Amino acid sequence: IGLAVHLKILARMPGARVVAVAEPDERSRAAALGEVPVARGFRDYRDLLEDPATEAVVVSLPTGLHAEAAIAAFEAGKHVYLEKPLATDADDGRAVLSAWRRSGRIGMIGFNYRFNRLFLDAARIFASGEVGGAIAEGCRWFDFLRGDEPYKASWRAQPRPLVTWRLAAGRPVARMR
């Protein structure tokens, strides 16, 4: 997800500059550095954390390494964007939160949809009471911005996103485009 998603977004984001990439696999590291040739490459994320030019990190490692890497990053004084899940158990989750609190840095878990207009609209509708007391909710979100060829050719790549919220009985309560 680092190469396929985060790196491509950060490379185009105004005000952001990718200065380093950590990847143990040599081919994947080379591919990442091909996207941002001015960045330094590291085999081990711990070496990247020692780089003073690195102010913030995106942790998109295998799930079992999330807590360890996030704690190390906070302890190194870095801001951290951590892919879900926070940790694999409650004790590790508490350790990540403790490291974040001690660090004084910004920490964020990758719940990206919290900023999506459709989800914000749904939250507003539910909070306003327009739909009464919800018993359960369900949502399907199809990402129409993906650019890989197999995805673009699929039925999911229709030109308009649609999110439909339903009550437990299955009756639509709000439709947003």
C-alpha cells in the first residue's frame, strides 16, 4: 500500500516532500525510489527514523509490525500516519497511544473516509435525527479513482460514486451522490 497508494499521493501533495523510503525488498525499494528519485532509500525503517531530514512517516508495514514501528517513530520524534490497525492486541495499542502522548507529535490512524464528503453527510443526517433512531448501518463505497487497468475495466469503475445508507429493515434512508 505504501508504493501503490501513499507514495503516489505524497509525491503530488503540495507542501509535502518525500525525503526517504524504507523497504527491505530491494526491487520494491528501487520501484519506490523510481517514483521519488530525490529520496534516500533505506533497507530498515529504523535507519530511516535516524534521518534528521525525516519529519513524518507513513507506517504501512505488515500488521504485526505496526505497533513496534509506530512506537519507534514517536520515540524518534516523528509525526506518524499509521495504517489500520493500530496494533494486533490491546496492550500493544495502549503502548502506541502512550508513545504518542509522550512524543507531543501528531499521530493519525488511516481512517481516510472520515474526511470523505459522503460520510460526513451521512454522519450529519444521522446526528440531526432526520432518519430517526438507527438500529444498524451499512455502507458500500466504490473507489472510482483507482488507476490500475484491471480495476478500470471492471463494473466497479462506473463514472459516478453512490453511497446508500439503509436501516436494518433494508429501507433506504438517504442517498448521496
